[in-house]
Amino acid sequence: MKAKQGQTKASKGALSKTQEVLYGRDFKQADKIFKRSRKS
């Protein structure tokens, strides 16, 4: 049980990390598009 809990915790941490990276990329791209659309 304890080992399983540790595994889920580790996988959840990795998942949140990849999500952070993905959201960060999406945000940067959205920011670029937003700034571009505001210029024109």
C-alpha cells in the first residue's frame, strides 16, 4: 500500500510537471498571438 502511494505521488508529480510545461508553452504562444492581434 505504501509503495503504491509513493508511485502515485511520483507519477502525479511528473504529470503536474509536464502539464506546467505544456501550459507554459501554450500561454507563451497565446501571449504572442494576443500581442500580434492587438498590434493590427
